Amino acid sequence: MIISSDSQNGVTIVSINGRVDGASAPDLEGELSSRIRDGSVRILLDCNEMHYISSAGLRVFLLAAKRCKQAGGLLSIASLQPSCRSVIEMGGFHTIIDCYDSRDEALAANA
């Protein structure tokens, strides 16, 4: 998994490339926790290049969303691949975390 980040209109965009599984989830959790501690509480996870997510990855998404909310912010997800979207929806995570079809749509909704 490769994690990169950018900022646009006060939103920290974290792009995830590859698999989020038991081996890589701690790296993503560390990255998101660091961002939130540093005051970036409006986070968009760009999942356009994320091809797999396990329960460990879902846990990281949920914890980060909770931490953002507690800090007065919001975590949202954009550009899920169909297989990952299915996992998110089957787990009911789309009712907890806002999911958007594209990065632009997510940024517009969070402007």
C-alpha cells in the first residue's frame, strides 16, 4: 500500500493505492492519527487506487471517522472501486461515513 496526501480548500486528501489489509492497516492508522493530531480533521480518503479492504482496514476507517468527528471535523470517502464499495456497504459503513463517487463530488459536498 502507498499513501500520499494533498490539501485542497481546507480538506486533507489522503490517497490510498493498493491493499488495506491486516499487514498495511497499521500504517494507514498511523498516518491518519498523525494527521488528526496535527489538526487536520476534515479528511477525504481518495480510494480510486485502493483495490482491496479487509476488516482491519474498515476498523481504521471507522476509528479515523470517530476521531475526526470528536475533533469537530469529518472523514469522507471518494472513488471506491466496486469491490471495495460492496464491502463498505455490506458492513453498513456507508451509513456512518459519507461516500462519494468522485473526489470532486466529495470536495463540493464538504466545501
